[in-house]
Amino acid sequence: MTRLSTILVVIALVVAACGGGATPETQAPAPQQTAAPEEPAAPEETAAPEEPAAPEEDAVAFVVVGERIRFDVKELRVKAGQEVTVTFENRDSGVPHNFAVQGPQGIIKTDIANGPVTQTLTFTIDQPGTYQFICEVHPTSMVGELIVEG
């Protein structure tokens, strides 16, 4: 009988150990708690990239460098009605330059200034076409085209 008692005690211990302290009630809420915070985060991540995209269509920015009495670009392309910001960097020390666009309503320009200097010009052209940009001091060597697409 001793042997039978020992076997019963071992079986009882194994059953008690396998049952553990966890019940289905304590295990079920854990996955629900971790899944709930993840669901609201997903819509926020997809909504954020869409917001900055809209202003980019309404505005565009360029950096144009004037150096060695030349512009570093010969052509700029924009859409009609788009706000255009040109940051003009005159890198020619002691040499006067400016950035001027001959638009449909007249000349839009920065001041003529000795370099090195950085100036910003913001404008909008509503009429599609090809317009010349120049340095008024060096109009034959510092020249390019602003193409406004419809």
C-alpha cells in the first residue's frame, strides 16, 4: 500500500503543478489589452503623411547660387498659381548680383547687393509661359528660364 500511496501523491503533485496559478480568465485579458492600443495608432500613422503633401502642391522653393558670374541652374519649373520662393545665394565676394524674373506683370526681383549675401524672393505667376530670370548687373552671363506650366 505504501507504493500505491506514493503514486497517488506523485499524481496529485503533477496535476497541481500543471494547473498552475493561471486561469483562462487571467490569460484572456492580456492579449486584449495589448491589441487595443495598437489599433488607434495605425490610423494616426497613415493620416500624418497626407497632411504635408497638400501644401507642397501650392508652394515650391528653390536655392539658386550665383558664383563666378553665373547661375548654377539654367531652368526652373513651376505650376501656374504656385507660390514660388527663390533663395538666391550670391557667393561672389565683392561682386554685385541680384535675381530678377521678367514676369507677365513686370519684373520681380531682389535688391542688387555685393556678395557674399543671401536673399529671398517669393512670388506667384498665374499665367503659363516661359519667363526669363537674370542678374540685372550681368544679364548676358547670368540668365535662365522659369517655365510656368498650366
